[in-house]
Amino acid sequence: MSANAPGQTAAGTPLRRQLAGAAPARPTALDALREAQRMFQAGQRVDMQSLAKKLGVSPEEQLAGFLGGLLQGRAQTADEIARAALFLCSDQSSAITGQAINVDGGAAFF
């Protein structure tokens, strides 16, 4: 018995074609990243509104999807980011060397 090629079902039908009849899925963060990369390479301006339009969602839906994917479920405040920077500049952080500290609500975790 031979293994199926990537993207092939047991019946040999491409998985994309089999799923074509299913309801369209919401765009994922990876979809947004790929579309932003295509737009950038084409010399187009990449902003939230144009990216949402290309993905077929409203900017509000796109933002809600992004924020919902963060471990904290919300964006970081300017105060939270400033406090992290102030800590790194303080004497209290004297034992910290050569570290990258992400203040992003868990986005870097993924």
C-alpha cells in the first residue's frame, strides 16, 4: 500500500477540491501574513484596511481575530511596553544580559 501524496486523500482526490464544497473558512493569521507578503512584493501599500479587503473581512473582524489569537487575548498598552523598557534600563535588571524580551501578549509564542 503506497502513501498518499501531500494534499491527496485516500481516494486520490486533492483535498482542496474535496473541501471546496465546505463553507469558506475565516482567514487565519498565516493567510494574512502571506497576503501581506504578496502585497509588499507587488509594491502595494500594506495596511490593515487594504489587507482586510483582500482577505474578504472587515478591519474590525481582522483585528478581533488577531487579538483573539494572542495568549492574553488583548493588545498591550503603551504603559506595559514602557514599563518593560524602563525595567531593562534600571539597576533592577543588572543581571539580565543578551536577552530578547517580548512584550507582545504572547504573539511571539506562536
